[in-house]
Amino acid sequence: MSHELGEGDCLAWAARDPSGVLSPYRFSRRKVGSEDVLIKITHCGICYADVGETRNTHGFSKYPVVPGHEIVGYVKEVGSNVGKFKVGDRAGVGAYVTSCRECEPCKDKMESECEKGLTLTFGGIDVDGTVTKGGYSSFIIVDESYCYTIPENLPSAVAAPLLCAGITVYSPMMRHKMNQPGKSLGVIRLGGLGHMAVKFGKAFGLKVTVFSTSMSKRDEAINLLGADNFVISSDEQSMKAIARSLDFIIDTASGNHAFDPYMSLLKRRGVFMLVGFPDEVKFSPINLNIGSKIFSGSVTGGTEETQQMIDFCAAHEVYPEIELIPIDYCNDALERVIKKDVKYRIVIDIENSLN
């Protein structure tokens, strides 16, 4: 399939239509403003959001689409008023590049809940009116307030997935105080988000049980990720054996599934946290009301807690399990994301393959 390369100083890979097929593309980024940093991208994680936007799953994609919102690189240029970064520093960018800054969530540094709407890292409308383009590209320009400092001992390749997969589970875990040593956590589905929930759970000192539909996940859940227990969710006897034993459950599954079997596993006042996006949520009120349980939802996190998470991961060596690929493998990688054939996050080596 042939596509026009386009013009401009930023080299990228873009989808031109709902086929979602990406190919090389050139475009111009806006100029560096007084509060902006220009980041030369070295690594970009691949997220399921990249699939939806490139294939117009939600019906509002603006082509050409340059996906990618798990971005790490080096600062090459800073605006005149930038104080947080200097040239040569490593910096990260997550799912959004600005917000209204005026609403209550923004003032609380919970910009992910901005009431006027976030500007997403790709597919949003930037401050100059252009459509934002993401990290499958050679560089990006972002307001310093929405960039993150990467500690020296945190490798860039493993830092990238923290900026979406990591913060998406870390944020609700901290909100619901899931960092209490000795308590018990259940993790539904062992994918990019689920494996980070297991890693955070173990770093917090929790007893972690992984729920899966596939026995093939058991060995890695226990021996690679350190989970304490592994349960096949369709095995009624195994599920019944752990009834009312969990303080917390994080559900990272986006496929449709039953909720009642899991709700019955929570202790009194246990918390069920949904971060996946199934088509519907349905369970019996008795499984919520008896025992005064909490059912909650969450998306990504705010800038302050994202930086806290990055620093925590560096200090405790909480690193995602990644597979590093060249940019020209990105179409195959997106197909593997759809097929759930990833252990556990794919990261594009932009620095050594996009030229």
C-alpha cells in the first residue's frame, strides 16, 4: 500500500484510513513555546488505544493518525520559561499533553479527570489548533507541566509503559489504599495492565492472586511476576474455595465477562476496581450491598501521582516486562495486541529504527 510521505521535519509512522495500516510519514510540529520542551523520542510503548484510534473504532479518528502515548526521550530544546527541564535531561509523556488547568480536578493535580476535557497525546486538538500526533515519531513538543522526569536508574525502555499501563493501575491502587502490607489483592487478566498490578501488589507487600481463563499463564504469573496464587476463573470449585478472602480486586479485562463470581470473593468492605472497558457491567445488587462492598472505576492518573509512581518504580525496581521492536514491525505488533499475544508490553525502539 503506497502513501504520500508528506513534508516536514518530524518523521513518523501514521495510519491514513480505518484499515489502520501504518507507514512512514513526515509532518511539521508546532514551534517550541515559552513553557514547552522538545523531546527527541527514544522509546514508545504500544497500547490498545493505538489500535482503536488507528482503526477508527470509536468513530472520531482524525487521519493521518500518529499513535503512541507511552513516550520517553531526551530534551533537545526548552522554552524561555521552562524551569523543570534542561537540555540533555530524560523526559516522559503520557496519555495527555494539556488540560484546562482551571477546574477542580486540574487544580488538585488530577488532570486525568479534567471537567473541560483533556488534550490527548494523539488525536486531540493542540494549542495551535492542529491535531496532536503521538510517539511513533522522531520528536514531540509538550508543555513542561505535562512531562515527567525519568530518574537515572530507570531505563528508558521500561519507563515508557509506566506512562499508561503503569499509572492506570497505580492511581486507583493508591486512591483505595491498596498499598497496605499483608492485605490480599486479586488481579483479573494478566496483560499489560494486569502484570503491572501484580508487580505493584508485590511491591506493596500484598498477597496477590491472579485470575485467568488460561492455565498457560500460571507459570509466569507465579515464577516471573511473583504472584502468590493462580486461579482459573471458570473453575467453580477453585473460586468457591476463596470466597470472601480478598480485600481488593483489580479488573483489567476489556472482554465481556461475568462480575458476580468475582464480587463474591471480596471480604466485607472490599473494593472492586474496574480499569478495563467491557461492553457492559452487570451484577446482582446483593453481591454489592451485603458486606458493604465498593465498586469503582478509573482511567489514567494525574501528573503529580504519575511522577510519584515513576519515582517509586525507580526506587523499588518495579519494571514492566517488555519486548523491544523496531518501528517497521509496528503493524505486526498491533495485530499481536489485538490477539492478546504480548508478554507483557511491546516497546518501539524509536532511537535505533526511525531514521
